Amino acid sequence: MSTGGAVAFGVILLGFVIGISVALPSIQSAGDDLKGAREELSKELLEIRNTDLSISSCDLNATTSVMNLTLSNSGTTVWDVGKVNVLVNGTIVPSSVPSTYCYPNQELLIRVDNVTSPSSVMVVGPWGVGSACEV
């Protein structure tokens, strides 16, 4: 091997070492982000599996146009009530809920005003888990 070949090999090796040292922090950061995303997905999937909501009663007062829904939390997860939506005839309607969280084995009373002739009522909770009833 000639001197020029050894110098060329040294330059290529030096470039490789510098390239690795520059890329290594980015690779490690991407690996950490991927690990965090997998842990978050695993947590959300567990919460979806442990969510069990059902409408235990659905009463409409035709004279006042007020519908009262009683939602039961039979699962083992705590819901953020702000993420619960009520759909009447396929449209999200404003509702009032007296609490912030719904704990396991607890019932939640939801009041919906100005409801006229509902043909279908659905409650969609966190993570897209839902329950329907007929009025």
C-alpha cells in the first residue's frame, strides 16, 4: 500500500468518525422519542380496554324539552368528563355535567336542554368508547 492510499484511508476514517459523532445525538433523541410514544400508546390502549360506559337511563321531559341521561362507569378508569360528548340524532349537543371526573362504579348525570323529538341518543366518552339508547 502506498503513502497516498494510507492517507486516503485515514481521511475517510476521520470523516466516518466525525459523521458518527454528529449523527449519534440525533439517533439517540429519535430513539427516546420512539420509546416515549410507545409507552403513551400502551397506556392509552390499556385505558381503552378498561373503559366501560353505559347509559343506564334516558328520560325526556317533553314539556320542558330537557333530557336527563344517567351514565354508568363500570370500568376501572377515571374519565375526564370534559371529553364526554352527547349526540342527539347524530349531532353533538351542548350538555351540562355537574362534576369534572367520573370514577369507577360511579354514575354521572348529564342534562341536555332544548331536545325535541330525538330518534337516537349516543354518548361518546374518552377514547371514542360510546353507548347508545333510544328515547
